[in-house]
Amino acid sequence: MTTRRLDSLEDCGGSNSPAIEMLPLRVVLLTNLIAPYTLPVWRELSRSVGSVHFLFSTAMHADRGWVPNCDGLNVRIQRSLSTIMRRQQAAGFTDDVPVDFPYDTLLWLRRLQPDVVISAQLGFRTLQAVFHRLCINRKSRLVIWADLSEHTERGIGRFRTAIRRFLLHAADAVLVNGSSGARYVGQLGVSSKRIIQAPYTTDMTSFESIPLTRELSAVRRFLYVGQLIPRKGLETFLNSLSRWVATHPKQSCEIWFVGDGPLRNSLEQFPLPPSISRKFFGKVPYTELSKYFAEAGVLVLPTLEDTWALVVNEALASGLPVLGSLYSQAVNELVRDNVNGWIFRPDNPESAQDALSRVFATSSERLYQMRGQARKSITHLTPAFVASRFVQAIQIATDECPVIPADCVVLPSVHRQLPKTGYGSGK
């Protein structure tokens, strides 16, 4: 296979588009919904491949307030059956998960005749993609995009594990978010030579433009951005924060909640000492998020389970140190203790208390240095970089490039192993 170098403005699609190497392939990407933060990556991918068709199971889930702009992308919304499944997670909480069953995937794949299919997750859409690869068009190639980690996949059972093993065995390459995801699919039999790490990212321009200086009143202001749901560990964190402040009566702080969800009322009523103030802003348009990062001192992410958590990228680009949970893959990959943030186990009271002590013990001068280090630590993780990871997976799937081992991604990570103790054991 040869690549075609595009130099004309007409080919590149605009005067600001750089000359790129294009793979002359037809690619179909199957995923669940149109998330606005993924669009910059999809636009970069579209510049790197002859044609890309994006098939989304749904335009948007009811619990999301996003209004994405898909201009310039070849997007189609599939016919799907959608439902909400209540799952008791191994991490000790109940989660309502939107699930889509796009039933016209095979019809679209037969119509579009792709050289390569990229299919997200390890469910119904990927089962159809595997059937297409094995039974309909054996000349096509399949890349499975597995958005998961070892922690999120605990307790899924032998039957689902067997299905995943079958699906992954049929893939020509596998994309994962980070090192934990790579270890998980490796345990299911995927060779490291076929695994590519493609972390979540987005266009960070609005966050990178925030000044690194902060008003003195914002230095001890915690910011949480995301859904107000049990999975995020917010009540556990407020309990830890209250306990810490109670033993340090001279300290005070503020916490801002940007986002909404079923826990808002209980979080508003949660008993806090007078030295902790809180403010709720509800749902905020994605384009306006940066103004809240600009007014905060530390991002807090006490999640009990997250396959990535893009808010970590956004915070670091904004110059915010991250007080982050070990159970976020983004925290594991991007945050370094006492350099650009602090890492803790939200289910371990001693770990949370220790992390809070380190946060409050950090001087204003050191926090300013950490803000600079935070921004520097994320500069490499651009939409173009992540799109190049997808391209490399396509190349591996089509045997058009040397194999790239899973650990070749240069990220400022120590690839931490999650604790093996049971969730909530406090050990």
C-alpha cells in the first residue's frame, strides 16, 4: 500500500490544514454517541484516511446535555433500540447505564464496503462487526476500541469474559485508553504487538489560554466537573473533607460543583462544617467550562470507577493540579504525586486524609509551580496525537507497518497497578 501526500488546499480542506500522509482506505467507525470532545480527534482522523464514515448508535443520551457540531464529518445515526440497564457494580455502587443495540450495523457495512472497521466496546455492535469480518467480507480488517480498565471490568463473570475473549481474538488490532486497559485485554489473549494505546483528549485551546495565576480566594477552592452520580464518589469525598477540616479547625475551603444529576439534592443537604462552603452551577455548556477552571485552585476527582475521565486533561491544560482517584485511568497515566497533583484511594479513609493534608500543606508559591507543571504535562496529548494512534492501529490491522508494542506511548505515567484488596476494605 502506498500513501498519498496532500499538499493542495482543496485536498486538505482548508488553508490551515498541514500537508499530511493519507491512507487510501475506506474506514467505518462504530460507536455509541456524538460526544463533542471527540470531534477534534475525528476531524484529525478524517484528514489521515481516504474516507471515514462515522456510524453512531444514537445522537445523544438523555442524561447528556451536549449539542455537538459535526460539520465536516460523514456522520450517520443508526437505527437502534435503547434502554437503561441498572447494574450493581463490583466497586460497591449501583449505576444506571444507557445501552444501545444498533440493529442495522450489518446493512451499513455491506453498503459501505469498508477496508477497515473500528468498533467501540465489546457488545452488540462489535459482535456484528466480528460477524462482518469473519463471514461477510473476509478481506476487511477489524479494530476493536476497548474503553475499559482492569478496575472497571472486575466481576463481569465467566460468560461475558468468554464472549470478550472471542471478540478480541477476531480483531486485527485493539485500541485501549491506557496501560491498565492494555493489561486487561492482554490477559484475554491479545498479543502486545496488536495493542495500541489511544487516550482520550480534545482541543485544549480554551483551557490552555487560562492564566496560571489565581486570585488568593481561589487557591483553596476545589472544583468538581461532571455528573452528580454515585459512581463519582462525591459523598465519600465530602465525608473525608469534613473529617479533615474537623481536625484542622483553622483551615477553610470551598467546593464548586459543575454538573447535575440525581445526587444533587443530597449533596446540597450534606452536613458540612461552617468552614466548608459549597456552590452548585448545574449543567454548563461545554464551550463555557473553561471559565470555571479559571476560577478554581484544585480539581477534585474522587471517582470510584472511570475508564478515563477527560476532566483530568482539561484541568491539567488549565493549570489546575488534580486531586485524583486511583480508580481513574487518566489519573494513573497523567498525574504525578506532588508534581502536578495528588493521588488517593477514595474508598480508603487514611489515603484520603493523607492526600488532603498534602494539598493543604502546599504553599501558594508551590501551587503556582504545580500549575505550570500541570500544563506542561499535557501538551503532547493533542487530537492529532490520538488520531495518529488510530491510524497506527489501522496500519497494524492491514499489515502495513512494523508492529508497535502497547507500551510505546510516551506518557508521563508510572503505570500504577491498582490495589488488589476488596473495594471498601480500607486496606
